Amino acid sequence: MAAVVPPVMQDSTGSKGPTAMVFMNMGGPSTTDQVGDFLSRLFADGDLIPLGRLQSYLGPLISRRRTPKIQAQYAAIGGGSPIRRWSEYQCAEMCRLLDRISPKTAPHKPYVAFRYADPLTEEMYARLLEDGFGGGRGGRAVAFTQYPQYSCSTTGSSLNELWKWRMRLEGKRGGVAGPEEGMEAGDGAIRWSVIDRWPVHPGLVDAFARNVEAKLAEYPEERRDKVVLLFSAHSLPMSVVNRGDPYPAEVGATVYAVMQRLGLSNPYRLVWQSQVGPSAWLGAQTSDTVQQYVAKGQTDLVLIPIAFTSDHIETLYELDHEIIGEAGQEGVKRAESLNGSPVFIEALADIAKKHLESGHVASKQMGLRCPGCKSERCLESKKFFMEQQASL
């Protein structure tokens, strides 16, 4: 069930509150019946899976063909993705901490906006308006990506979608008064800022490292420092990488920061999972790497989902069922996902607090387009969010 968010109260104790905290992520179907719609939205998104001019034809075709297979995978992990439950829990707990450590911007109201599953971005925005934000009343909201490492195909896509619905619901067509009515277009609309990346935040790094340490402790001491750590992140099409997307570099930064925190205790590699379709994707692939190491006699391996903030199909099925299950080796294991880690939730609160105190609308990287970017939507979306600086 969706978390119930109390309406904004006019007697808020914080001088700068209330503040809406919006967690953005790709989402996942909560039941097998939702898989078809989830895949339809996913394959329609050219930011995530670029199919060129044939996107509108190939997207629905691929999603229909894949639906039965993916439904079976979700059935195998309990009938649906836990990502909504974890996202709502993490956001609510972070807001509870923020109310204590950032009283000026309290109360902090938790919202979740998924790109491809309920609650969709438009559903979240409608709730913001119902709860007293925007619609001529103003108010502050923070779009907090739950992809620690920025990619145009993930965080960028979510921000493009948020910008689209902001313009539809609070632009001139959304009922905000225009100049002819005595006020500038956008007056009384929600004031947005963005936490667009946080790949090496110390709390994030510590949360990952603690989960790795806990998993390494399961190996006999004489084997422990020889275990190979495989940091696994969602891959990207090489067409996106070669356009100049910052994601591979930022994932690499997270991996090295975690290894530094671990004292470089073990050999390690960064590998990539979840390739879809025949086009070239960033490698080496996680599944191939595990098979190749096992064939070489290296059977002590720990998989670490380094670009995900909670369990979902890529961890519970792809890593656990397919890769680890098919390896057939007791020494091939997976570190726990961040999920309800108190260290991780404290990190989220610290990131949010520092953002709110900074007065900055986003990171400096946010305004820089990829050198090969030709998307007008990306251009307009970035321009909109960076121009929000004047309203903070």
C-alpha cells in the first residue's frame, strides 16, 4: 500500500517548511499482473533503451514478447518487486530523521515517483498538489534520485519525466496565471531542486562496505582475503556510453571508494548486468565473469549490487537465481542490498540535509550535457531545473 502523507499544515514549525522529499527510481511491478504495463513503459523510453525511429513499433513488440517470461521471474521472487515497499520505507525513515536534524525545513513529507510503475511521476505530482504544494500556493520540493550514480538513461529520464509533468500540471496549461492576469507564469508553482548524484558519500560507502564485510565473514579465515569481490551494476548500451554518459565513471568511483574503506582487502572487479537485446552493451557481463572465474578454479566470489539501493528483480532473480544458482558453487555468494540499513538511511538524511542547507539547486555536473547529446527534451529539462536556482 502507498504510504499516507498528511496534508501540508499552515502552522509548520520550520521557517522554511514544509518540504516535499521525492524519491525517484525506475520502480517495478508489485504484482505479476502489472508486468505488461511496466515493460510497455520501459521499452517506450528511448532514454533507457534507445531503439531509434522504430521505438514506437519495436517497444510494444518486445514488451509483449517478454511479458510471460518476466512474469515467471517475478512469480519466482514472491509475485512482485519489493522496490516500492523499500522505497516508501526508506523515504519515510529519512524524513523522520530530517525532521530532527533539519528543523528549519520541517516537516518533511515523503513521496515516491517511479518511472515505469506505480506510483508514476504524474501520480506523485497530483498528490503533491492535493497535499497543498504548488497550484498557486508555492512550496519546496526536492527531487532525490535513488540512483547514486548519474546516467542520462536513469536519473536523466526521471528528471525529463518530472519536467514534463511539471509543465503539464503547473505550466500555463496547468492553470497557473500568466502575465495577462497580473503575475508571471509559474508564480505559485512548486520550487524544485535536485539531488542528482551521490556516488562517494561516506555513508553510502560505509553501508556498502559493512554489507561486504558481513558476507566475507561467512568464509573461513584462511580463504577470506582471497575471495574475489565482483561489484555488479546495471549495464548501458555502448551508444549511450560513447555519447559521453558519466555513469561508468561514477560507478567506478563508488567501487574504489568502497575498496578504500575496506582497506583494499581483496581482489576485485567491476562488472555489468542486465543487458537487453542484440546491440553492444558495456561489459564485462556479470554472468560471463562468474562462469569464467569458476572455470579457472576461482570459486569464492562475492557479488555486490553497487548501483542499486534496494532489492528488486536484478538482485533477487538475476543475481540470486540465475547467476549464483547456475554457478552451483557454495563459495559464490551475494552481499545484502542496502534495503533497511540504518547506516544507509542516515546517509540519505545527511545528503538531504546538506542539500537543503547549501542553497544550490543541483550539482554543477547537472547542467552539463553529454558531448554527444542531441536531445531537445534533455536540453529543456536541464535548463528548467537549473533556472530554479533563482527561486530558492
